[in-house]
Amino acid sequence: MAEIIVPELAESITEGTIATWFKQVGDSVSKGEAVLELETDKVNVEIVSEEDGTLQEQKAEEGDTVEVGQVVAVVGEGSGAQKQDAPKEEKSEEPVKETKEVSEEKIESDQSMVVATPSARKLAREKGIDLKDVNAADPRGLVRSHDVNNHSNTPTEAPKKEEKSAIMETNAKPEKPVIREKMSRRRQTIANRLLDVSQSTAMLTTFNEIDMTAVMDLRKRKKDAFIERNDGTKLGFMSFFTKAVVAALKKYPAVNAEIDGTDLVYKQFYDIAIAVSTDEGLVVPIVRDCDRKNFAEIERDIADLATRAREKKLTLDEMANGSFTITNGGVFGSLMSTPIINGTQAAILGMHTIQRRPVAIGDDIEIRPMMYVALSYDHRIIDGSESVGFLKTIKELIENPEDLLLEG
């Protein structure tokens, strides 16, 4: 017999929430096979079995919070449970017709007669679904949580009477319809950290605007050759801004620092976190050693991290210990914003949508593609003149991309 224990995840992570049980009691388990998925503050982690055998016990349900070191399941010897027998009341043939009818009536009114996992029963109660109405995908007739979800998502299903009354009770006071949904662990963590940063830093934001004409022309001229030379990798704006940030960080090292007690820690590395929007909120995977990478390598890393972030395949190491963050609200059409600093970092750069508008070029007025950029920074670490100089450096490099290539 072997216990499945929540492993050490990362220095700052001490607990998680069971998102999905891949294996149910009685299922065969192979050594190294994933038994459950754990949702942590940063990423989802698959917990594997260290032994071959049969899952004998689940010590927690989907949605439960478990701590590092906690036993969540037990694997015993064997090759998996045989098909489960139906409850005696369902199988037995009563000699007296009246007794049989009473037995069937009892089954109809008692969900406990349905073979289901604890998580499925809990979910059915929350959704107001009668388990006897749920079709089990398991050939043994075992109802699991995804069966309940599939049942509740069926378009033709009429709302349950019990479900309606629960909503009405909840909203008796305001007399307006609402939907109450429990925040995911990741959303709770994001909310708490944003609040912590706002309360624990002297955050200030400075703005500038960048004429994107030169960098857009350069991309247009070089995009085909760049794709051909770099195996299909496209030249985007993020590599330009990442390289500009690295150059600016070297010029203004306080922006690449953080406070540790009464010390200022100046980072001598350039690991740039790139904010990625997912269904569960913003995550910030890190492109390592950006000072040593060329444009194509940065573009490939960003594309790969963004894809795996949305597929929940990032590792904890890929999100830890960044030195500076870039977030691009422009992909959603944001014209201007004040981004919030990421964790203990000193600053964050906000990019925004490119908008064609009239600007003064010498004594003339021209229509140019312009982008507002914002630098939110911790005023305890960075002086106002440094923040302005940092943002001005980025502006100058993006508006003169040839200089940026020399910097890179």
C-alpha cells in the first residue's frame, strides 16, 4: 500500500485545490500515472502515483483545499476493481408484487441508491440535479462529476424546480436576478496579490507616447525575410519592446531592483515577465536572459509560453523570479491604463493599442500611428526622474529601431 501525498510545489505555495480526479476508487493505477490535478495559485499540477496498483481511497473531493504533505489518496495492491454490483434493492426480485413496487418507489426517491463519486454527489446537490437523471459514461454505471456537468449543460434540459426556488430565495431581498459563482483559487490569489501590491507599495504611474511609424515600416520590409530565416517565426512588437526594456534597465538599474527588508537588491539579470490573459485571469510567464537572446528567440519564447499558459501547461519555475514585467492591453483595444506592479518587482510597462491620430512633426501636422505607454513604479525605489528617463529611453529606441538593433 502506498500513500499519494501533495508534493513540495514551490517556496511560496503551501496548498492547492483539487481540480479533477483522473482516477476513481477501484481504478487501476500505474507508477508515474497522473491520479489527480491540483490547482495552485499559479499553475495546475498533476499529482502522480509512485506505485502500481489500485486506487483504494480518496481522502479529499474535487474542490477541497489540501496542503503540501497531506495524504490525498491511497493506492493498494491489485489490478483494478471489477464491475460494481448494483445495490441489492435494484437487483433483488421480490416474490410479492406489492413489495417490489414499494422498493422501486424508494429507489426513485432516494439518490443514495445511485452509484456516484463523492464529488459528483456534491456537484449534483449544488446544481439541484437528481442523480438518477444523469447518464453515466462509465460502463459500470458510476456517475462522475463530468457526467453531472454534461447533464447540466444539455441545451434541452429544463431548469429544475428546486434550482429556481433556490435562486428566488437568494434574491428575495434585491428582487433582481443574479448569478453567484465561487472564485477559483487562481482568481482569489490574483485579487489578493493585486490588493497587497496596492497597499504595500508607493505606486505611481508616468506616461509617454511613441510614434510607431519606423518600427512598423521596418517590420513590413523585413517580415518575409525574418519568417524565412527563422523557420516561420513572425516578427512582432513584443520583441522590440522587450529589447528596449533591457536597454533601459541597464541604463536605469533601480527599475530592475526590489526591496528586501532595509536593503535594495539590484538584479544583474534580465528575466522579463510577459503578461498573458487566460480564462482564469492574468498569468506572467518569464522569458529568461533576454539580454542574451535575439529577436527571433524572444518571439519564439513568448509564443510558446502564451500557448502553454492558455493550455494550463506552464510549470512553476516558468513563472518565478522575474525582474520586470510587460503587459499589453492594446491587444484588447485599451488606449491607456495604469498597470499594477507584479509582486516584489519595482515597475511594470504597459503597452496600449496603436491609434492613428494627428501629431506635430516639425511645423507640420501628420497622421501617425501612435501608442501610449505607461510605467507604473514603486516610488520607494525609483525616483520620478528615473521613471521619466526610463520611459523616454524606450520611446527613443522604438522610434529609432536601428539603434535598438545596435543595443541588442
